[in-house]
Amino acid sequence: MTTARDLALVTLGLPPDRSVEQGDLSLVLAGAEAIDLLESGALTLDGDRMVPGPGVTTGDRLLDQALASLVRRESYETVGDWLWRRGARLAAAYAEDLERAGLVVPPRGIGLRSRFTRTAPADSPERRRAEERQASGEPVLAALTAVLRSGDTQVDDCRSVDGDAANAVLAAVGNAVTELEAARLRRDVESNAFDNMWRD
């Protein structure tokens, strides 16, 4: 199991009142994939640029897709740009993949939000391993779940994650999620202003 799969299983196990925004989850899953690629040696960072290593297979279908999606020409791609590109609908891809593997109970409703608010992880060794990893306070998973506001800790309170590259990815993930939340707030303000104009 990869960090991204562990994160998806942990997130699926949240109660309805702690469900997360799907855009946030997609960005954080992309960050989890980047950290897994760094740890496997398939990726290095040059500043904030993602430099692919030799072509390898990770044994995980979605992580192999992430590796294949890396830009392999100079000047490469920034971590932030890759998060936005790779993160497009990534939460849905993980939900579908886990469902195919029998690791989640199919959703009762329809649509992306329904999939992640009503789908529940099946009782499996993979689920127990993901929950044990989260309960242990493992730094990478703790930092990623904190970004999603699904844990009790804040990113600043997590134990230090080993490696400057991993910390750079976590910082980029935090910035991207903050950016997305700001965009949501702007959209809500504009929508409310438009509604008020028609009421006047």
C-alpha cells in the first residue's frame, strides 16, 4: 500500500461530520504520490522542480500513472504546477480503484461528493494497516491528514518529516489547499453578491 492509498482509506473512514472537500483531497493525494516517488528514488527535486529518475515500475497502478505523468524535459515542472495537474479528479480515481480492489463498500448515492461521504472502507488488513499508521503519528501521513483538517493536529505540530524534499512537497500541498480554499471563498462572495443584486 502507498501513502496515497493509506490516506484515501483513512479519509473514507471519517464520520460524515468530518468529511473533506474533494478538491482538497485530490491535491493532498497528489502530494502523497510525490512523496512516495521521492522515497522510491523515482523522483528528485531540484529546488521546486520535479526531476524524474530512471523509468521504473512501482507495482501500484495509480503511482505508476503518477510517475508516467512527470514532465521529462528541462526545465521540468514545479511541484505546485504538478499538484494541480495531477490532482484533477484524483480523489475519484482513488475511490474507484479502491472499490475495484474490494477495499471499500460501494456508495449508496451518485456523484463525487456522495462517493467520498457515503463510501466506507471494508474491514480489511489494508484498512487496519492504514489506521495503525495514522494512530502511530507517522510524520508524513500525520502532516497530510492535518492539511485536510481531518486530524486533531496542525501541520506545525507534526513531528519533523525527514528530508528537505518531502518537506518541500508538504509545503506546496499546504499552499495549494490554501489557494483552493481562497478561490472557494471568492466564488461564494461573488455568488452571494449576485444573488443580493437580484433581490434588490
